[in-house]
Amino acid sequence: MGSKLVFFLAIGMGVITTVLFFSYINQLDEAEAKEEKVMVPVVAAAEKISENQIVSSEMLKTIEVAEEDVHPLAIRDISEIEGKFATTGLETDEVILSHRLKDDKEEAELVSRKVQDGYRAVSVGVDIVRSVANLIEPEDYVDVVLSEIIDSGDTEEVQTEHILTEVRVLAVGQKMLSESDSEMGSPEYTTITLELGPEDAATLINATEKGTVHFTLHSSIISSESE
């Protein structure tokens, strides 16, 4: 009789212990559920953004994310992104990280991203004289002059003509930033890279085979009459 009593008491104590344990767990879960997480704003893509695309505010949105889940490189202000280039494709709702964007100055280090749509980058060799004493800088504008020797029987005649006008300079040597933006100083260079349409690019290449190409530099000053 005594052993049965002990047995039933043990079962009762086990049930009570189990009930108390689950009650404690439920209370912990409820406490965690009631605890409010700190939310912070981050910038995400409002639409799909392609690689190399310039990002505008219309392509972006701000979403709330738990602070503990925010990536250290996540951008929190749309103004930090506008006008930059996407270095990789971004999907809709994807949180934008700072290393996936570059600004104009960083992009200028890649000449392919300086070339306007429909144009081509073409490099030609120069010397100190033909490059205006190496004083031509990136983003200057130049005219291209061809000088060639024409053989007319017993005599040779030098013929000079303007073949291209107001051409944008993309780079001189490997320098792609203007003097005011560059920390490289003014190293000597032996090539100039120009931005040309496909037909003008062919004209320039043909000219370098026919004779000597010179460059004349445009003024960067805007006159009051042009305003």
C-alpha cells in the first residue's frame, strides 16, 4: 500500500514539475515577444538597377530594419547615393551597400565609363610639340590638324588641313583626371585619347597613317557673348 502511494506521489510531482516548466518557458517567450526591437532606416532598391547605371532617387526607397540586423556597409541616407554608379546589378528590395557604388571621380578611373553613348575612345601617339608642350589636359577640347607631304612629280609639297574640330580629350597618357582633380602632377606623356564618333575615329586613324597629326588647344574660358 505504501509503495503505491509513493508511486502516485512521484507521478503527481512529475506532472506538477512539467506544468511549471512549460509555464516558465511560455512566460519567457511572451517577455521576448513584448520586447520591442530598435528599428533603423536603410536604403534599398525600389526597382531593379543594372550594373554601370547611374542611380537616381526615383530608383530608391527607405525601409525599416532591426538595428541588430543592419549590415555595417548599409547606406542609411538616399542623398549619399544619388548620382553614383552601380558597380553590380541590384535587385528590387535589396539593401544597398556602400561598396556597390562609385562616384564620378572614382568612375573616371575607368575610361570606358567616361565615353558617352555612341562614341569611341581612340588614342594616338604624340610628342612634346604636337601635344602643345604636354599642356593638354583631360576634359580639354582640341582641333586635330593633319600635315602630309604630297609628292607631285619632281617636287614635294606640304599640305595641312583641319580634319576634326572641338574634340573632347578623355586622357593624356594614363592620366584621366584634370590637373585640378589629380594628385599625379603633370607627368610627360606620349599618347592622347580622344572621344570620337565611329566615322571620325576612322578619319583620325587614317590621318595618322597618311602624315603627322597635330593638336591645337581650345580656350576653356567662356566669353560673355556665349552666355
